[in-house]
Amino acid sequence: MTASFKALWLAAAASLVVPVWAQDTPVGRFTVQNKVVNPKHQSTKSGKINATVGPNGPLGDRWLGFQQSGPNQYGIHGTPSAWPWTVTSRAAVTNGCVRMLHEHLRKLVDLADVGTPVIV
């Protein structure tokens, strides 16, 4: 195991929350496809874009995208500032993405490059 892989694994393991149902998240080997600071959330049902970005936005202030399936994108993203309890209590309230606390995700985003392996 390389030092960079160990660092990524440790950063990710610090605070992950999985979706409500296992089938909501694609399972397998992927790669980081994109990294976004202050991502905008767009509903796959209505197409509406939520104008709130940053720590209070639905995706937090960082995004690591690892899979796209039609209009659905899956990734590792932050948790709105008002909802940190959903991570610390391991509450499953997502539609397929993986959520992390902002401070942990920021470290992970700094360490991961586009093309970095993601295993779900």
C-alpha cells in the first residue's frame, strides 16, 4: 500500500456516510472524474438548480465525482453546515452519494487527483 493510498484511505474513513439503501450507490471500481469547489445541486427529478453553494449548500463546499449514469451523478460531497449530525450519527439520508464532514472532505479533495481510484 503506497503512502498516498494510505493517506486517501485514512482521510476517507474518517467520516463517511453511506446512502439509505445499498442499491442507491453504484458499487464497483471507479475513478475520480471531477473535482468541484462550491458545487451546485441540480435535482434529477425536477431539473431545478439550488442556488445555495458553499458550506450551507446541499452538497457542501467540495465534490469528488466518480460516476455518471444518465442525468444522475454520484460522488463524495460535503454535508450542509446545519446537518453535521447526519455524518456523526451515521444517518442515511442521501440518494446515492457518499457524504463527509467538510474538514475531512477538504483534505481528501486536496489529496485526490482526477483519475484516482474509488472503490465502493
